[in-house]
Amino acid sequence: MEQQVLVSVLIPNYNRGELMVETLESIIAQTYPNWEAIVVDDGSTDKSDDVGANYAVKDSRIKYFKRDRMPNGAPTCRNLAFQKSKGEYIIFLDSDDLLAPHCLEQRVVTASTNTGYDFWVFPMLLFKSKITKARNLWNKSDERSALIRFLMLDAVWQTSGPLWIRSAVEKTGGFTEGLACWQDVDFHLNALSSGMRYFMAENLPPDVFYRQHESGSISQGEINTPPKMASRQKIFYTYADRLLPDISAEIKNGLKILGSSVVIGAIKAFNHKVANETLSFGMQKGVFDNRFRLKMRLMKLLHTSRLYRLPLFKQFTRYLIQHGKTPSSIGKITYYP
């Protein structure tokens, strides 16, 4: 094993001081000793500063910083953590998720025996309170490409799933700062659409645990605030512009799913500006067709007039909403050791 290779675990945090204790303990418990954990706090008002300072004293491999520039948000904190890191390998970990004790050792061994890749992807299990009860995988690969599935919002892996080689993270330019949502979708679409090579190590034991919060969804949940709608719109525009020279049916269908979720979400949120702009953009790019435009105009009429609440129109409205979605496997696959 490459015991001398340093692994940097980069952690953004905001008001998760109590949960961060578990996260940092899971890093300290690693069987692979050559790591550093860099936490960048996003202006927490809980006990995060005390927790971070105490752990920096407890273990010199842990470093705790405060975000010192704008914009706020996890992308900026991750980028700052990367700038402060020194590891040849990089893992992005949220401050409420946990690493299995064998995580870093398994990842370094896999990377060292499967060379020539930009990143390596490992299995993740979902949990709510205890990792001993974790039974479902985040997701699993199939015959479709990862690029297509990320476009369809059926992300094959979550932020902590990959181990990155440092130079690959540098090539991505980091996380897009200022995004209010879909930050990991954007980051991985950027890497995949740039042709980065990855190795799927999904036959190995899961080595990271994603915490499911009762109030949030891990799949295609509603994201309707204006900043989040603007972020989703920006991501759709970015990858439509980048990918459309490839006129394959798969790429177009993936972009249509991505764009449809923006238009439908905006209509449901009565954000007509974003809905109209995104629909017009998609029509100009050839992502949407006249049939889709007609359906979206009808959906907009039903929502604006509140007719979608009437029993007569409920089923039809549900059909229109489902038009912009694709079945997601996130959190629905049982893990069998």
C-alpha cells in the first residue's frame, strides 16, 4: 500500500457542530493514517467553532478555518479547503456524513492498482440515525453512461463517492461558487463532459455513509426558491451550450429531462420569468419541441388559473409534471454484502 500518499478530506460546514463530531471521529478512526482533514466553516452560529477548534487540538491532522471571502455556500468552502490542502488524493465529504474505517485504505489501494484515471468511484450507503441499519445504496451503474444519468438527475454517485487525483480537481476549476443547489450535479457534469476518465469500484464494500435528514429528499425534490431556480437554470444553459454539438439522441434526451425539471419547477413556483426564459432557450437550442412547448403552456395556464386544484384537472396536471421527470434509482437499491 502507498502509505506515504497523503489523502486530503475536504469538509464544508454550516451549523452542524454536533454532527461534525461524528464525521471527524470517523476520519480519526481510519486504518490508513496518512490523511489531513480540512474543515472550512460557512459562518455557523452554533457550536461548530468550538468543535472545530477542539478537534484541531485533539489531532494535528485536522485543520479548521472560517470562510474569509464571498460568496457564501458550500462550493466556496470546498474550493477554499482544496486551496489549503496538500494531498495527492482528494475526497469531498459533507460535515454530517461518515467514512467507514476502511475507506481511505480501500481507496488508496484501489487507485494505486488501477492507474491512469482522474477519479475512482466507490459504493455509498444511506442512513438516518445508525450506520448499522444502512441497507440501501446511493445508486449503481447500468448500461447508460454516467453523463446521461447525471443529466437525467439520476446521479450515479454522490459528492463523497469519488476519490480524486489532485490534478483532476485542478482541471475542473473546482466547484461553481454561488450556486444555491445542484452543486454536485454541476461539478460532476463538468468533469464528465470534459472527458475525464473514472474507474467504478462498486464491487467493493461500501466505504462512506450518506446521512438522510427527515426534512429533505435525496432525489428529485422540489427546489423552488428564486436563487435555487436561477442556479438550476444556469446549469441547464451551461451544459446545453457545451454538449449540443453532440446531437446524439441520448444527449438531447438527457438535456430535455434536465431542462424540463427547470421549466416545470418554475411553473409550479409561479416563477414565470424563469419558466419562459428556459422554455425559449430550450426551443432555440432544439432541446424542446413544439409539442413540449404546448404542454408547458397548458400547465402554466392550469397553475395560473388554479384549475390544477380541481379534481377534473388533477390527473392531467400530474401527467404534465411527470413528463419532465425520469425514474431515479437513488436510494432504492438494496445492498447485499
